[in-house]
Amino acid sequence: MIMVRAIVRPEKADDVLAALMDAGFPAVTKFSVAGRGKQRGIKIGEVTYDEIPKTMLMSVVKNADRDFVIETIMAAARSGKKGAFGDGKIFVSPVDEVYTVSSGVCETATPEEA
């Protein structure tokens, strides 16, 4: 299993959520976040905004679905056909175990997924 964390423009978050839902991946956690990338914020006139509002979407999926989920997110989050500076980032991390709080059941990664 892997965790996919996508940081996207807030106005693109609903498009990404809809694309994931349509693709069969409805389980997503959504956060409002703020930060900056290499551009160190944005300057408009005399005012510099050090932190820019973004939305983080987090989902755990099977390793076999990794590329499909990433491509789905990129297609929905990209501005225009070529994309634009500030469209976001996607981070992928391994997940060894997942616990369901209500039942106490632990789902572990299968050897194929490790």
C-alpha cells in the first residue's frame, strides 16, 4: 500500500476529488494548508505573500493502483493542457499497516505490495 499526498490549488480540489471518485477511489482526506514552493511566495505590487493557500488531498491505495491514481490527480489538478507554475506537488510514501479504529482490524501490506 502507498499513501498519496497531493497538494493542489484550492480551486482544483473539487475537480481532483470528482476524478478520483469517478475512477473508483472515493476514500480521501482533505486539508486546507498554506505554504510556498521554490518561488518563495508571490509578489503582487508592493505586497509579498509568503504563504499561498493550497489544499492537501491524502489517500492510501494499493501499489498496483499507484500510477493510475497519480495520473488521475495530475490530469485533474493541472491548469490548462501544459500546466502552470504552482499547480502543486504529489508525494508518495509506503504504508506498512492500516488500522480501523472502530473494529481494531489491522490491514497489512501483502508481500507483493511491499
